[in-house]
Amino acid sequence: MKKYDPFENVQTVMEQAAILGKIDRRMFEIIKNPQRETKVYLPVEMDDGSIRVFEGYRVQHSNIRGPFKGGIRYHQNCDLNEIKALATWMSLKCAVANIPYGGAKGGIQVDPSTLSKRELCRLTRRYTYAIEPLIGADKDIPAPDVNTNAQTMAWVLDTYSMLHGKPCPGVVTGKPV
């Protein structure tokens, strides 16, 4: 039995919709794959002094309609094809709702319940540093998703702002008021 592939699924659904909707094949070719896939390896010092390396992703599907927008998830089963599929769905959701954003998604393969708050902070800051060239208020705006929250977004905002030498509140949504 073949393993379920979320990205293969979204492409199949899009193919069927393109046929039913008589979508121009040239346009379909443009939007069927992400514009950019980024995979990062994140070495983090754990509370016991050991180093653990986590795998992270940021996929930017399409910015045809505006800056990329999409959540960051922390989950032990997170992988690149899941993130690609979710970024694609975000592009489609924004288009259907007529919201001027494109789709993106990020994630780290981690079970956050196994990490302390300090370890989560270090992991989030390392991830932000790794994807910093890709994100920004006019480029790609992360948000909370599975197992991330306002505190996670505050760490992203703080790290990004430190790297830019000024407050950059537009870099994320879902941060504390």
C-alpha cells in the first residue's frame, strides 16, 4: 500500500479542479509547484548541555496576489511534503477569499512537549535566524499554527528585530498585543 503524500494529494485536487474549471493550462503550470522550498538544519543546545539538530522548513508557494503568508508548526511528523501541501492550500484559500496574500507555511520536525520553554525559545530563535532572509512584512509573514502560539511569534519578532536593529512588528501575526 502506498503511503499518503499530502503534496501529491493537493496536486491531484488542483489538476481535477483545473479540468472542471477549464483553467488555462499555462496558468496551472505556474501555480502547481511552490516558488521556493527551504530546508534548514537547526543545531540547538539542550538544557543538559548536549546539542540536538532539528530539521525545519519554509515553503513559499505563490506571491502572485501579494506577500506570502502562513503559519509555522512544530510537530514530530512534520515533513517537507506536508509543508508544501499546506503552503499550496494557503495560496488557494487566500485567492478564494480574495485576500491579497500568497501562501506559505513553515515547520520544524519536533515534539514540542519534550522540550523545556528555554529549549523551545532557542529552537525558535535558531529557526528565525535561518529563515530571516526569506521573511518580512513585505515578503513573507509567519503566523502561529500547530503547537505554536503568541509566545512563539514573540520570539520570532524579537529575533528578527534584533537582526534588523529596529522593531519590526509587521514580520509576524499572532503575537501578543
